[in-house]
Amino acid sequence: MNATPNHAQPAAGPAGADPARVGRALDERIVRSAEVLAAHLTAATLDTVGRPSRLPAALFPDVEEEVVREIWDLALAVGYLGGKRAVEGSRWEHERLAAARDQLADAGYAAMAERIARILPPPARQVEAHPADTEGGLALVRGGRS
């Protein structure tokens, strides 16, 4: 077995295969595999502790039971509120999520900020209008871009 990394170009896929489409399909497969693995780990955790009421203590074995209960109650309230907002919202409340992302990033919680940033739409680009864009009604047809 050769320990040297192979930096050669990957073999070409089927003729006419769209790399973006193939990439999306592979990404979805990877995410699905991670979800399946997480589901098995979740079930194994429950099997290990015996019943759901023992999960908080399993997560925080070195913390006093009363403190664990307070943490767990807060986590349940956060989960409920987050789920409720997601279900009730006619959209994903991008402004609220963007504000939360910014607050977390400013406070140094980079991983949490990045988690939110992954689902936000990209920022709107400011495109300068070209004089030709207004010729012949192109501004109306193409949204100001030719």
C-alpha cells in the first residue's frame, strides 16, 4: 500500500454528468449517513441509561442532581420554543437568526454562529446598473441586469 497521497485528478464520471448535481447527491448521502449514525447513537444512549428520565444525569455525571435538573429544564424550554418558532413562522425568520448569529460571533461563540450561518441565505449583492440595462426594457425583464 502506498502511503503517499494521490493528488491525481479524479476519474471522470459518466459522460455528461453535472458535477454540481453529483456533488449535491453525494452531500445528501453523507448527511443521511450521519443522521442514521446519530439515530443509532441516540438509541444506544437510551438503551444504556434505561429510560429518558435518566438522560440528564448521564450527560452530566459529575454535577449535582438539582443542577442537572435545572440545566435539563432550560434545555427543554429552549427546544420547545425553537420548535414552536420554526413551525409557526411563515419563513425561517432570517433577520432574527442573523441577529443571533452576529451576537454569538461577537461574543466568541464561533461554532454556534457558524451553525446558524449555514442556513441563512447569502447576503444580497449590490450590483451597479449598466447603462445598457435600461435599453429596450431590459431593466424590467431582467431585474436590471443584462
